[in-house]
Amino acid sequence: MTIPTIAAVGTAVPGNPVSQDDIRNFAAALFREGLPHLERLMPVFENASIEKRYLAQPLEWYRMQHTFSEANT
């Protein structure tokens, strides 16, 4: 029996960097109407010590509704 081995290791970062401030503002706008205590949750963005996030799609893409197949291609 052959023992599985790791042949190579690599990393990749999606090509859509977004600042933590932009993500915080996006989340606030997205959830403002659906979460009555949103302001109580928002400090998580400052406390996370994250300056930049990398998204699979541009931030504007997430503002729109997408079909299941669009969101998973």
C-alpha cells in the first residue's frame, strides 16, 4: 500500500483587497435593517486587528443578488 504524501504546498490570495473600514461600512449598510442591535456588534471590526481583507469578488459584487449558480462559479 502506498502512503499518501504532500507533493507541494502553495498559497494564494484573492485579487480583491478591501480595507477593514470598507468592510465595516458594507456590513453596517447590509445588516442595518435586519439586526436591531447592530451597533452593539460593530466593535468586532475594530477588535479583530485586521487592516485588509481579500475577497473572491469585488466588494460591489456582494451588494447585488445572485443566483446559486452565479455565486458558486
